[in-house]
Amino acid sequence: MTDMIVDVQTLPEPIFSRIHATKVKIHEEDGVFTLIPLKMERSNIDKFIGMFSDGKLSS
């Protein structure tokens, strides 16, 4: 099975109330399902940081 990402509020309440993330990845392997909480995205500023060819940082 391929991994699936779902909103935690779609899960049953006893599971939903214990997960402190907005989304989880559901992974299945050999009949065992694993819920992996996904961290929230970083702020957009991280996307604007780069590096020049001489090794200096740029923003």
C-alpha cells in the first residue's frame, strides 16, 4: 500500500485527541498500520535562503 496523508480530525476521537499535529501519514507494512504525525511547514522565509557558488549565504 502506498502511504496516505490525512487530516487528524478524520480519525476517531480517542486517536485524534492524542496527536498534536494537523496531519498524519498512514503507512502500512505487512498488515501493520503506523500513524506518523507530520510537522507543520516552516515559515516561507526558509524558502528564500540560498547559497552563492563561493559559499556565502544569500537571502
